[in-house]
Amino acid sequence: MANLSFADFAVLYRTDAQSAALCEAFARSGMPYQRHSHDPLMEQPATRALLDALAHPREDSDQSLEAGLSRAAAHLAARDEDAGRSALQTAHTQLAALAQTCGGDFDRFLEAIAQATEADLWDPRADRVSLLTMHAAKGLEFPVVFVVGLEDGILPLRWGNGATAESLSEERRLLYVAMTRAEDRLFLTKAQKRLWRGELRRLPPSPYLQAIQEELLRHSRYEAARSKAPVPQLELF
């Protein structure tokens, strides 16, 4: 497990709605991450902030799009708190990649942003932790994988009065796909409480966990700190 980079880690979840809390946590930690999502790129606050800070090239004819983005990102990074810098860095990387495909054409660049999603710009080679839905992770592998949200109602995902035998089997296969994305270490996690469908809920563990042999599991429990005192950041590697 030595010499791991951020790109060696992935966090998998059942629904894209679970990713918002994860993105917030990563942004606060300062860890670089990228999310595989079909949400429009323009809906990301960091993307909009970067575009607002980007001067139109006609206002600075000696500045390329890439240089303008770098200048805008540096300006925002100096002004914003550390909590937003990871999201800003991600937005900068994504927009810089789009700028390279537009040949310096600002109007074409804006059109490309309006049509792009995070999934279009997800780069498996980037040195960032990958946040993906279980469906999006098919065909990919990572040395270390965290599967989150293993609670009944989320996995298996249940709507209305329940689920059919066929849908439960499909959900079970989806968890198998997620677990087999791990090459070396696999972490299966659940929340004690979560805001789910508009309410703070305490959901039971996923029934699929019962099928895992006990000798294959090592249980641990995270106790949230009751004190609001700042916690020093620990060395990861």
C-alpha cells in the first residue's frame, strides 16, 4: 500500500444525489477530486465563479484563454478560503481542458461549457480521487475503493412500497460490481444517520452485507468528535 497517489482512490455510491456531501467534504479537506456526473458543468458554483472572474479576450488581446483562466483561478484562490480551493482547482482543470479544444475561440469556449457535463471531462489519468456512481465505475479498477451508503433503502434502492425480486437481484449485482472495482483494499461504509428524501433518517444496514462471510470483515466504528475544536490534518502517506 506504499507510494499511492490520489488517483489510486475511488469513492463509489448508488445515486448521484449522494455526491454533494462528498464533494463538500473533499473541498473542505483540500484533497483533489473529480466527480463523474452528468450534471451540467455550468451548474457548478466554482465554474461560474471562474467564468465571472475571466476577462473577455477582447479586453486583453495579448492574453490566451488558458492564461486568462490561470489568472482568474489565481485571483480567486488568493481571495477564497482553503475550503473552496479544491473545487476551484477542479473547475480550472476542466475549463482549461475545454479551452484547449476550442482553439482560443471565446464564443466557442462558452458554447462548449454550456453543453458539457462533468462526465465529459472525467480523466482516469488525473491525480485526483475519483467520485463515481456504481454504474459509472463499471470497467474501472482502483487500488483502494470506498463504497458508501450501504443502507437499506439506498442499496438496494427502494421506492414506494418496495422492490421486485428482479430489481433486488440487479441491485445485488450492482454492489458486486462496485466491490470488485477494488484491486487491493475495499472499505464498505454506512451512515448512522443521513438526510434522505427530505428527512433525517436512521436506515438499517443493507441486507446484502449479511451475505459477506464474517471472517472476511473487520469492523470499525467512527465516533464523531463532540468538541468543535479544529482537528489538525493528518498525513495521508
